[in-house]
Amino acid sequence: MNFVIEKRLIKTENDEVVISYNSDYVAHFQFDSEWDGKVKTARFISKDRKYIDVVLADDSCKIPTFPTGWSCSVRRSPSSW
């Protein structure tokens, strides 16, 4: 699944949909130059408000499994949610 982050907005390419209980998805992020040299962390948030933070490696990470579905936000370090 591909995400594009531009001007601090995150969106999927081609309106992709993820079935939340599949455990084999990898998220690939494409960042604009504002993110150069930053440590990037994706936060996946379940519908019941639990979350998992994943530090990106080469702008990618495995998407965690949530049985209730999820949303995603991205931050750059140092930062706070």
C-alpha cells in the first residue's frame, strides 16, 4: 500500500483499501523534501483508539493487524503527537 505525504497531508494512491485483519501488508510512504533527514514514525490507530507506533525503515513498514480496522498518521522526530 502506498501513501503520499505532501504539505503535511497523507493520502493513499488509487483509493486503496486494506482489509484490517490481513497481516502481510507493507506500507510504503513517499515524502516531500520537508521530511528529508528526519526519523519518520507511522502511528496506526484502531477504531477502539488503541495504537501502534512503527519507526519507518527506508520509508516503509509492516502494517499492524487490528481486528476493528485502523487509520494512520505520520510524524517526524523530534515531535509529539
